[in-house]
Amino acid sequence: MYLVVTRTFPPEIGGMQNLMWGLTKELSKNYMIKVFADYYENYEVFDEQVSFSIERVSGLKLLRKYRKAQLINEFIKENKIDGIIADHWKSLELVKTNKKKICLIHGKEINHEKGTNLNKRVLKVLNNVETIVANSEYTKELAIRLGVRDEKIVVVNPGVDKVKELSKKTLGKVDNLLKQKTPRLITVSRFDKRKNHEKVIMALRNLKQIYPDIVYICIGYGDEEKNIKKLVEELGLKEQVMFFKNISNELKNSLLAKSDIFVMPSIIYKKSVEGFGIAYVEAAQYGVPSIGGIDGGASDAINHEKTGLICNGNNLDEIYFSINSMLENKKYLEYGKAAKENSEKFKWKKIIMGYEKILS
């Protein structure tokens, strides 16, 4: 039996939640799995539908990690387990066992200056596990620079499930929403500084002169939402930018499928960095190429000048020219075809082989 210890798990929505769900679901096909996850509202309906055991831990966040670690340590004493797979170094910090430990790393959560207290805590945990799974080559190199032992790290990119066929009804709804707006740019992400919505919107002001019917679709929510909407208004782009949040997966994917370019030229903001960018792969599944940032792990998901473009997200001119070069002569169609083909290697049935190799 393997324990999956995670702070992020469905029915909560997000990239990390999808990663831990996909990984656990695939592992449960060949291994006995028990999940220790944080409490989330209305979890009962979700948990009843899965084929493995999930134990939810509630309580105040500050105290929850101690209670959760206590439950895990007691379970290990009373049951025979083969090892633990954790989503985060903090998920292992208080767990006491000599069994095999595997910890996933993603970028932001380990990005603490060398020698600081947090860096020392990260190293104490990570240098005491058998295998560290980095989500990209970038994250691996970041970990090594911060003091993690090279020989412990294996790169396994996050996986995606096969996309479901979209309903004609929802696709028709999107056609009605977008009408004659074209070309179509899209970003599906949280509204935060490192996702770089602001510079895409600033580039849009100039692109509008060449493409008067251009539209930028922003799906998500977050701390920067108010600032982004204010910028749109200041630049007179209310007709060019559409905001969506709290929408169904079906509608989100239909908007994605009807778009031309996925734009997320991420930057490093303080300690926050895009370790991989599963959203690029999700777009690619629908034949939509991406523009990603040079900072972070986007180059694991995007083959530059083949399935999309990598640019300097801190340089407004580069963002503008990257978008314009993909729009000229509809270059995005060629990139989109290659992106869809490339997305096959990120299917869970292939990605899980990397984890099975580690477990064996």
C-alpha cells in the first residue's frame, strides 16, 4: 500500500488538484492507495465515487498539519505500507517513517533564498527522501541551485487526461458569445502578477490597430482581477477583453477550443515562478498553440517555433511581436497542429510510466 499525502485534492479546483487526482487515479489501477487530504467543502459526494480510501483532515490550518501528521504516523504504525507519495515538502515535514518517501516539487514552494530558515527546512525534508519528482527541467535546476542533491531528482512532467468530446450546444453558445470576434487570444489561469495578463493587455492595445475585431478571453479569478479590469478600462479595451469566472469545465474547454492562441508569458514575481504550466498542454489538446515566458518551465510544455513560442515576459515588445508573428499568415494553425500531436506525450497513460519506474 502507498499513502498519498496531499494538501490539494478534488473537489477543490486547480492545477495542483488535477495533478494529484490524475496521479492517484492512475496509481490506484496497479497499487493499493490510501489518500490523506485536507478537508474541502462538500467532499463527500466526490469521495464516494472513487475506488480508493480518502481520509479528510479538517480544523484550523495552523493546527491541521499537526493533526494530519499524527493520523499518518499512527496509520503507519498500525499498517503495512510500501511508501509515501507527497505533493509538497510540508506534507512530509512532520511524518516519521523509514519507509520510501517520494516528494513532488513544482517551483514556487521551494524557491527560498539559500541559507534562509525556509530553505533549511526545505533541504531537511527533501534530502531525507528517496526520490524527488520535479515537474520540469527548470524546477530540477532550481532545486539543485538551492542545495537539493542532484542524484535524488527525477523529472516527470504533469499528465493530462484525454479530452472529452465537446457538446454542440456549448460550442454553439461560444459561437454566439464571440460572434465575429477574431483573432482570438485566451488565458486560463489565476489572476496574479506572474501570469502577466497586464502586458498581454498592453500589447492588445497595439494589436487592435491591425486586427480591429481581436478579442482576449480571460478565464479565472484572483487577487489581481480588479487591477486587470481597471487597466482594460483605462486603455479603452472593454470591447476587446472578455472575462469569465465560475464557469463549467465544458464552457471553459469550449472557449479554449474556439480560440486561436493561448497566451501566458509568465514571469518570476518575487518567489513565485511557473514551474511547468499544464495549461499550455491543455490548450494544445484542442489544437491551440501557446506563447509562454522564458522564466520558468514553459519550455518543457512548448517547443519553441514548433508548438508555440517562448518569449521574455518582462519585455512588452517581445510579447507583441510573438503574438503578431503567430497571427500573420495564420501561423497559429501550423503551430496548433504540431501542438496537438505533441500533447499525446503528456497523456497520463504515458506519464505514469515515470512514476511506476520510481516505485519499482
